[in-house]
Amino acid sequence: MHTNGKEKLVVEVVAAHNLMPKDGEGSSSPFVEVEFENQKQRTQVKYRDLNPVWNEKLVFHVNDVADLPYRTIEVNVFNERRSNNTRNFLGKVRVSGSAIAAQGEEVPQLYTLDKRSLFSHVRGELSLKLFISTKEEVKQVITAAGGVEVSKKNKKMQQQQQQGGNLVVPKLGLGQESNKMQNQGHLKPVEPGPGDIKPVVIAAAPGPIIPAGGGHFRGGVSTDYALKETSPHLGGVNKDKTSSTYDLVEQMQYLYVRVVKARELSVFGSGELVAEVKLGNYKGITKRGNAEWDQVFAFSKDCIQSSVAEVFVKESNKDEFLGRVWFDLNEVPKRVPPDSQLAPQWYRMEDKKGERGKSCGEVMLSVWFGTQADEAFAEAWHSKAANVNLDGLCSIKSKVYLSPKLWYLRVGVIEAQDVILGDNVNVMRYPELYAKVQVGNQVLRTRMAANRGTSNPYWNEDLMFVVAEPFEDYLLISIEDHLGPNRDEVVARVILPIANIERRLDDKPVLSRWANLDTQFSTGGKEVRFASRIHLRASLEGGYHVLDEATMYSSDVRPTAKQLWKPHIGVLEVGILGAANLIPMKIKQGKGGSTDPYCVAKYGQKWVRTRTVVDSLSPKWNEQYTWEVFDPCTVFSIALFDNSRVDKNTNTMAAGRDTRIGKVRIRLSTLETDRVYTHAYPLLMLHPCGVKKMGELHLAVRFSCANMLNVLHMYAMPLLPKMHYVQPLSVSQLDGLRYQAMNVVVSRLSRSEPPLGREVVEYMLDHDSHMWSMRKSKANFLRLTNVLAWLVGMIRLLEALRTWHKPVYSALFLTGFTSLILLPELIIPCALVSMAATGLWRYRCRPRHPPHMDTRLSYAESVHPDELDEEFDSFPTSRSPEMVRMRYDRLRSVAGRIQTVVGDVATQGERFQSLLSWRDPRATFLFVMICLLAAVVMYLVPIRWGMALGGIYYMRPPKFRNRMPMSVVSFFKRLPTNADSML
């Protein structure tokens, strides 16, 4: 067979335990047959042994290591019957390629033997090791056609001895092996004594997967944080018309059983009825009801262990069923969307004896094979969720959420008239009145009235809030009197419904209105002959975009008002394939480390939550979603979480809170149009102990657009809507409004079913991106140095040319410089042509994949542990005073260096200002005289000749230069600064 590399797949069959006796004498003679990519190999036979130990390696060719996570290894255990050269089935195991480890990191894993059909009698476990090796050679490959391929390995390596001293029979063809076994009946392995115990190896945790494209492993965790390109078998690759709607994911086959209702049942009493769908070892039960359920059950084709699907109808409190219907899976039809749903039919049920009578009743149901593109997939009960408690079933379904439509509410408090103070007001003091405005949990207040001591306070101040449709809150405005520290008295108030406030789409002025104030509670219920009132100017701002996420990671920049939206320019399609090599996030009783992962993706107002794959470190979702794109310079975010609501009997780090696993951001402007990106993104998390790889997320991403001119036109448009530039908001206002917008989104999404918790929404919206940390400061400083690196490089190049170490290059530079000076009309065209040529030259080495989380750029690999501990500290701090004092001193030292740099920059600027300030009269006089002389010279000599002579003077060879500083530099450094006047 052809192989692209030297990698070989090694399946080491370790042992089996508690096998089913099949030889009629209370024992079995088992052997294992392994099949991988049309290659078959088998182990030796262990005669009359229900707990055999092989410790035998089977080596296979691998066509493409990158495709291993998407392949399966079939392992079958048989019992050899020497009497008639036949074999009995003892069990099978199907192993996913994502469980394959690297050589040296493999660990034994215990697999339970599965049935081949409903009538198979199987029990026991099989222990295997699976890993990739470049040292092993293929001993023998039995192809699907029955042929045998023998490698050129030394024959001595084929005659290995087992560790227990048992004789190893040489591997022959299937027919030759059976005949050889008959002639070697006298050669039997040594039977263990009564006191010997067969080893059973149980894997503590699955081994690490082999990432696509290879990787380096250390301690079971990949140290390669790079992005890896994968080659999954997507639906659109095969050009299958039936999978055109789901062409970015792998097609997953499911058996769907829809149970609608039952009738004509012989039920005594008023017991509740349930329907039970059984397929092999999997069993699903409907909710309790009066013979009407209308529920769908989905069984993954990979875990089907039976050839018959059964449906039972029984009372909820009894084990005996009232009726039964069964279906042969070979006769079940296949449905492919966009076909309509299969219509349910009435089926006559049979009793325990298999007889069908009127007393058994009828059940209405439908059975079909489909994929995850089926409409019933999202709401169906899945077979892999059989062990989930009833309270957690709703939290494992896939859902699509929409963020609430957010508006900015601008409340302008202008003035109030005839404000009546309370009875307990001291007449000897002037009232200090201010207005407090409250919308839900948002409270803002104006400054103290400018005209203190009067009953007609004046403020003329605008306050901004965030509200969401539908407008259920009220606008509460109260006027309060500040009596003293922590003492404020409400003297009047008014309540206005937000739904009645005027909506504004542009910068047109809003009409102000007077509202009557309620003063009954401040006057003790006394009758007031005249009413106090307040002058307001309130409007709902639809021309702004409400920022609910960090501006650098914005996924939507459209204004709130739908009338201002422009048509979408493209479509973003994302196929969430799966994850690999996840780290256990919690401990389940009796199962050890476990993870119940699900994904949350966000772009614009649309949130997506995939289904939860229960108890899996290599989950497969294969769910595809679509978003409309209105601006290419936006960011798509997707994160992985561990579901904490699946099992109540778990020990998690934060009870009731879903744990973060990692996040991936993809900027759409970095994607090529109509190209499918299939990559494994590393899930990197920063912990107090350092950066840690939590696994890999496999995605398929495609950005498509109908008109490229519309996309290019967007690059010339303002990033934010018009109102952000006509009536801009301050930075502090935007920060406060973003925090309020995030709280509104959290409160709305937490009321969905299943809810998105606060920890999920905050992580997706990057709520802590503004928090200070020493690591981020150093990372931003490194980013700044990288930006200025080209300028430093140009200066160093110029200095290198000025030294004339390479006279040819220096002479060419001087010649080119002089030519451009003498022909100044060529300067700008040459500069533009140089930049265009540089861009065309760099096209061949352009990035081929989207950017990902960079640990080096984030300064996460070399960060000090104490700086990480400071970053994960709460706000306000919870550390000891000694630790806070030490960190404060460190911050002072860093700030001192920054202070010095800022002072030096200010010093140079002040020296430049002092040239004409006559603070140093002699220096200013000298500078003025030089300027007059230079003006006369530049008038007489053309500027091009002056610049040419200046360039030649600057590039003069070193032997014509003096090592002392230039006179101009010395003169500039002698100028006075304001540093002399600082304390």
C-alpha cells in the first residue's frame, strides 16, 4: 500500500477479561482481528482461556496522519472452533482515531465489548493500546480481497516470544493458519495455576490524540500551540446533492423514532402512560401523559447495537408493558431534506405472546433514518444522553438565541420649578438639590444645582442609559436634597413609561416637555394648591450602535434603528465539527475525570449554542450555522464550555457555573472569499500557574459574498454609525454604557431555555478586557516596539550606509538620493511604486490561515508567576497586606521608569519651544541670526541643490568626519527647559 510518510499505526492488543464461553465446554479459544482502512490483522489464538493475555502488536499502514482523528478502527474478538474450522463472535469494539496517542505516551484503555446484533451473547472487556510509531514495520496485512502483503523485515523479528513464556504461532494467511493449528494441537500454552490472577489494565484517562499535521508531546499535553490544518470529509466535498445544506460538516446518520400517541388500550385505573423506545442497550422514555406524547428519539448510527427497534407502551408505575411494536432496521426508510417529514401511522401492538389483538391497542409513530440536517434533530432525545438526569435534559439541547434590541436612552434634565422642600428642612441652610434618574438597575445623578438656595434649580445635564425592547421598565426621576454625608431626602419625583418616549434616528433637536412632580410624600399628604414640575428632554437614540462587547472584537456595528440598516454584503457559514484532546474539567462519582462540552458562538445579534456531548473528551457536533455579514471588518467568536448542569453528582470548581475551556476569534477581513478553512484551533487558557492548552477545536469556516464591489466599498465607509461622529460620546460614557448593556444582555439570555449563564455571556463579551495587568502592559509595550521596529531598522540601515563599510551600497544610495533631490517630481511616484512592489512581492508569502491566539504575543510564556497571581486577583484585592505592599512597590518602580521617559520627551519639546521664547536671550539671538542668514542663502540657492549638498555632507566618508557631536545637536541640548521650575 502507498503511504505518504513513515508513520505506522500500532494496535497493541493487551488482554481481555471475562469473555463469554462459546466452545460448549465452559470456555473459549479467543483471538482478536483488527481492521483499519481495508487492512486486516489478527493475533494468535489463546486456547481455553476466558481471560487471555496477548501483549501483541499489530502494525498498519497509514495513508494520511492528518485524517486519523476522522477514522475508526474495527476490533473483533472471535472464538476459534478447531472441529469444523469456524469461529464464533465474542464481541466487537469500534475505536475512534481521536484516541490514538503518540509513541511513548500511549496508555492501556479498557473497552467494553459490544454486540453485533440483537441476538448476540456478549460480555467482557478488551484492553488496547493505540499509538503512532515510525520505528515499527508492517509484518503482515490481510487486505479486504483476501490477499496477503508481507514486509521485508528480518525473519528473526517475526519470531518473538511472549512475556509469559507462551509459544507464539507464526502469522500465516487465514486458510493456512487454520490448517496449521490442526497440526499443532499438541502445542498448548501453559495454563495458569489456580492462584494466578489475570491482569486487567484500566486506563486512568484517554491518551492524547495525534493532531493534524503532527505535533510534539510532553507529559501527555501538546506543547505545540500552532494552528493546524485538517482534512475532514465534509458534506460538500463529495458533491452530494442531498447534503448541500450541510456542506461544512460531516454527515452523521441517526435513527429517528417519533412517538405521537396511543389508543384502544386496556388500562385499569387512572395511571399515567409512557412509551419506551429501546434499541439494544439504549432506552428512551417519553414524558408521562394521557397516551399523547409527540416526542422524537434519535439514536446515533455509530452506537446501534441491534437490528431491531422496539417501542413499548406501559404504565409509568409498572414494569409490564401493555403493547409492543418492533421494526427491522433493514426495512426503515431514509429521509433526506428538503423532503417533508414522514407522516406517522397507526400500528397494531402485540402482547407478550406475540399476538395482536384489539386489547393491545394501537400506537401512532414514524421511524426513519436521517442526518443532523433533519428538523427533528434539535428537539430530539439523543441516545448519548441516556444517563442525564431529568433536570439536566433541557440544558443539553442545541439552541439559537437572539440578543435583545438595545437602545440608548438620553434623558436631559434641564430645570425644575416650585420645588417644595420637606418639613424637616433646616431654614438656616441653603438646599442642595440634584436630580436622580433610575431605569431598572441603572442609577445616575446630576451635579448639584447651579443656582443653590432657590426652589427653581437648574441643571441642563444629559444622562445616558441602556434599555432593551420590549420596553417594560419605567423612567423614575426624583429630586433629592443633600442634607449631609450619606443623608439625602427625596422632595419630589415623577414616573414615566419608556414606551412613550420619542424615538430619534438623527441629530434633529428633541422637543422638551414639562412633567408634573409628585410631592405628596414629602409634604406628609397635605394638599398643595400648585404643582411642582420638571423640564425634561428625553429620547430613544436609534442612530447609535449600542456597544455590548469590546470595540476591538466587535461583531456588529449597525445602528439600533432598523430603518438605517443597509443590505448585507455576504454570508458567514461555520461548521462546528468537534473537539479533541480536551482536559477533564470535573470528577464524576465512579468515572473519574470527565467533561460535558458544548460550544457557544456569537456574531452580531445571533448567539448559537450546540448540543452538549455527555462525558466525552473528543466530542463530535457536526452542526452548521449561518450568519448575515454587514461589515467585513468584524470578529466572529466561539468558545467551549463544560456543562455543569448535566449531572448533580459532580465535583466542579464552581458549582452551578459552566467552566471555561477556551475561546477562538476569527476576523472576517482575514478570510479569503468563498474559501473553506478547515483548521484545528488550539484552546489556550491562562491560569494562575501559566498558560495551558485545554484541547483543540475543529472548525470549517467560509465567508462568501455576491458582489465584491460592495465589500470593497465598505472599507471606505465609517466604522460606526453617523451619530457617533455628529454627537460623540466620551470614553468614560462608552465604558459605563457597555457595562450596562452587558448586564441587560445577561439578564435577557439567562431567562431563555436552556439559559445562557452570566459566566458564559461575560466570557463571550470580554467583560474583563479593560482590567489592568502587568502581563498585558508588557505585551502592549512589545506590540508598540514591533510597530516601531521598521523605523529603527531604517535608521540602523542609514547609519550602516553612512559608515561606508560596504562602499558599493553606500555609493548607490548616495547616487539615488542625489537623483531624487535633483528631480523632485519622481519622489512621490517612486515611493508609491516601491510600496506597491513590496506588497506584490509579499503576496507569495501571505498568511494561508486565519490568525489565532498567540502565546508569545500575549507575553504568556515568560510571565512571572506573581504577575499572574496579581492578574487573577479579585477587585478589590483579597491578598494579604504584605503582598499588596510588595506589588505596589513594584508598580512604583515601573511607573518611575515611565515617568522618566515622559519627562525626557517633554524636555525635548520644551527645548524646541524655547528657541524663540527669549528665555535664554543669547541662544534665541543666535538662532534668529542663523535663520536670517539661512533665509538669504536659501533664496539665492535652489532648494534642490541645498538638500543635495546636505545629503552629501551627511553621507561623507568617516575619515572626513569628527567623532564629536555636531554643533546643531550641542546647541539644542544647551537650551533651557521647565524642569528647572519643578519641585
